[in-house]
Amino acid sequence: MIASLRGIYRGRTTDGIIVEAGGVGYEVILPPVVEQALGELVEGRELDLRIAYYATRDQPVPVLFGFTRDEERQFWELLRSAPQVGPKSAARAMVLPINRIAQAIQEGNRELVDSLPGISAQGADKIIASLRKKVARFATLSDTEVVAPPPPTSDEELERLAVAFLVEMGVKRADAARDVARLRQERPDLHTVEDLVMEYFRKTR
């Protein structure tokens, strides 16, 4: 089993990236929050990834999923164990830092969980029901202990990224723009996209 992979970035495939190690190119699927945190991937960049290896009798060709920390890999394993959530769906759903997703599950925030890419409304209910009591150790991680995208460089960029993020999660752009502007006025202490998104879904519950 492959547990880690250190190599050179060699481009993209339909589903992931190619990491060359020892003369072999491995296709690795990265959850969105992991890829965002890695920043710009350019040819020849060295990568050091934790790997989750997935293969079944019906799908004997192994699929590799890449993470930067063991906690991310462990959270992905937990998320994919929920009913109606497969390995690729679990990776797609990781658009926020894992502590924020874990907090939403723990709080029963169905609106946020349902809005994660790859998760259906019925799937969100099953995730909350099956994982609510299992995510505590991830929910209590501090923001410095999880991978996260780099912080916005200005208030304008913060609002633009927050709106784009909500649109990706299924919110209409006009509604997202209006609500983000309102939240910024009500809560000037919110300085990250993740904080704004979490507060948005808390208020829509």
C-alpha cells in the first residue's frame, strides 16, 4: 500500500494531478482545499503528499488521493465511511478546512453539509446522523492545525472569494453578494472566507 509520495509535479489529468517519483508518474486526486492550500502548481515543483490508496474487487485499479497532513487523510476516511458517500465524493466535499466541516456536522448544520460539492440532501442527513458523534477530534482542531487556502490580501478580495465560494456551493450570485456584504457590515471581525461561509450557513439554518 502507498502511504506517502514525494515527487515532482508533472501536469494534470481529467481527475487529478501527476506526481513523478522514481521515474513513475502517479495520478493523484487532491481535495479542493488541499489544492488551494498548495498554491500554484508549476512543472517541476516538488510535492510531499500523504496518500490514501483505494481499490476494490469491482475497481481493482487503485485510485490515489493526496493530502498534506495525516489528519486530512483520516477525516477523508471518516467522511467516505458515511452512507451514500464514496471516496471521490468525500474528496470533492473537502472544500473547507476539515475542522469547519467537522463543526458543521457536529452542529447538525444540514444546509452547509448539503451544499458541499458531491453531497446530496439525503446524503447530508446520513452524514450528520452517522458521523455527528465521531467528528469531535477534528472539530476541535485549531485553524493552525489544518490546511487552509492563503488569506485574502484585501477586504475586496475577501468578499469576492466568499461570493465565488458560495456560488460554487449552489447559492445564487445576487443572493451571495447581498448576504456577504451584509455579513461584512454586521461582523467586521470575520477575516477569512471560511469564517464568512460558516456564518452565512449558520444564519440560514
